[in-house]
Amino acid sequence: MKDKSSNQSGRCQCGDISYSLRKDKVISCHHCHCKDCQRSTGSGKATILFISKKYFNLKGDLKYFQTTGSMGSHIRRGFCPNCGSGVLSYAKEMPKIIYVKAGTLDDSSWINIDSNFFTGSADDWNRPDMTIKCYKGNPGVIAGIKTILKSFN
């Protein structure tokens, strides 16, 4: 990531939901090409920032929907109940790590993508950037442990 020295803000389309986060505490950034992310965004992927919940401040009440992920975890996606914008998601089994939808940031120019998840689900019209680390599916347990450890910083 580029300049990581200050707070960042974001919001849903209508502005009923807003948030701030410490961008110096963002753990990592990824493109997820899984079918659930494709369907929930109406696009070829979701671009998400991993951050510890303690560095994320939400204003407003999201409406949550839950699905079962490819590895059996329960993914909860939070949407603005007024405009329907997807704002964040998290695995119910790891509620202290928030996945913020990058498109909701007021300024996303500082983001650098670390990797692609679920490249095996990507379509030709939305090919993953193969110059960065790619995972055919979920990065797996080791990457999950590293993410959890980074959340304590």
C-alpha cells in the first residue's frame, strides 16, 4: 500500500452508512473472484481490505445476509438497508477481521492489491491480474493464521 499514515473514510451510496478506518492498520487487500462475491457485487469480483474490527468504526446499522463459504465458514455480508450498497463482510467464525468493500472508500487511490482469491472461478471477461499472487481457491489455513496474527498489531 502507498501512503498509510492517516485515517480513511467511506460510505454507502446514499450516505446513511458511513465508516472510518485506520489505513495504517489494513492487514492486506485482495480481489476475490468466488461466485458468492460475484453474485453479491453483480460484478466479476469483490475488492476487499482486511482489517481488524478494532480499527474500523461503523456509523449506522447494516442489514446482514449469511451464506456458507467454500470452506464451510459462514460469511456475513452487510448492506445498507436503504440503498442496498454492500459495505463489508466477515466470516462468522472470525468476527474480529472485517472485509471492507474497497468501492465504498471515499478515496481508494492508496490501495495496492496483494493477491487474487478464487481465480478458478474468474471468467474470461474479468481475468485476474496474474502479476500478483494468485490462489485458485481460498488461500487456506496458513494464510488465515497469518491474517489473524497480523490483526493483533
